[in-house]
Amino acid sequence: QKLILDCGNGVADTVLTEICDKLELNYEVLYATPDGTFPNHHPDPSVEENLKDVIEALKGDFEYGFAYDGDADRIAFLTKQNNVKGDILALLFAKTMENPTIVGEVKCSQIMYDLINKK
């Protein structure tokens, strides 16, 4: 399966390609070079407009896409049909854990915390 990774000219690629290479993943990276002027798009994966290049790539051979914000602490996971934001990913991962401790960021929804605590 082929991945498309959008670093948004932030810092994600300071480690991301090294990790992907060690895991022997099949991937391509967009906008890997850190550039604080963000010449390709604003690095906010919660804004649909900033995901257009990943969405376009998913129309082709790519199965999954990941887009990061400037400091790589927020992420969007995309499939050909879905755009899954970080708080939903945290919820999905937490549901697989016995006693999850989740540290969220400012854009996480209260629903995420409520559903995790309901477990």
C-alpha cells in the first residue's frame, strides 16, 4: 500500500522519512523541506483547503495520506473516502487500550474525552 505524506514545509520530515524508511514503507513525501514561510500551503491539517494535494494524490495510486501541521503535533489521516482528524484517531487508539491516558491538544473535541472516559 502506498502512502502520501504532507509535511507542509514544517518539521515533520526531520524524522518522518527516517522512520518510514526503517519500516520499509512505500511512500512519497510532499513539502518536506522546512520553510517557515510555508510556500505551498498553510500547515494546518484541520483545514480542508490545506489537504487538497493529499486528496488529489489519493485519487491516484495512493491508498492513505497523512498531513501534519508545522510542528507535527497535529495530524490528519486520509483515505480515499475519509478524513480522520487527530482527536478521532486518539479515540480509536484509546479504545484498544485497557487504561488509556490521553494528552490532547487544543483542537480536540470534548466528545473525545467523554467517550474515552465512558469506557
